[in-house]
Amino acid sequence: MADQAPAARTPGATRAGPGEYVFNLASVNHILGGPDYSTANGACVEGDRMIVGLMRMPAGTGAEPHSHPNEQWIYVLEGTFHATVGGKTIEARVGSVVYVPADVVHGGKAGADRDVVFFTVKDASHSLHGIKAA
């Protein structure tokens, strides 16, 4: 069965298999970005070395402080993302890209008036999900 992709690291994620090169993020799956700490939800596809997701965070909701052993990029497509990364407060608007280093505590929320839609990329050393901060 060498033609099959390994299991996804993230529960519910789509794992790219041999010969699969295009994925429709509107229909591949729908998962929570952080089941026990975040309202972000959407599509997630995993490859051998990278994980991508297209997520929506409903207005006024967000992600509690958490970290993960893989680094992350967050590109804001809609709305304004109010966040804290490593103790620094940031405001990321449409077109902004946010870098979250590995093992750095971060969290944030969508503005009260509009959902935040973002495209995210993580290295595949860990799953899409993080660990809620104590």
C-alpha cells in the first residue's frame, strides 16, 4: 500500500497522497483550529513538511493563549485580528502576515464587528493544534 498517504497528524485534516496536487479548501473538510482553546474553524490540508489551513474566527471570538512546537504564519484575508504574540500586542489587518515562532505563547480574537478569515501555514513537525497555556 505504498500509494497511500500516511495518516494526518491533525484529527480531521486531509492528508495529501501520492499524485494529489490540488485541494478545494471549500470542500476538503471542516475542523476546529484548536478544539479546546479556539473558535477558529475551517479547512486543513497536510503534506510531508507543511500544513495549511483556511480558517474563520467569528466576530468577537478567538483563541485563548496557547503554544505549539511548530512555527506558524497567519495571513489575514478578511477582518482585523487582535492578538498577543510573546507578550506583544498586535493588530493585523487585511493583507498582514503574522509570524508566530515555535513554542511562543500567543492568542487573539476577531474584532467585534467582523469575522476574521485567515490562511495559515505551519511546519509539519507537529499538528495544526496547539497546547492551551496554563
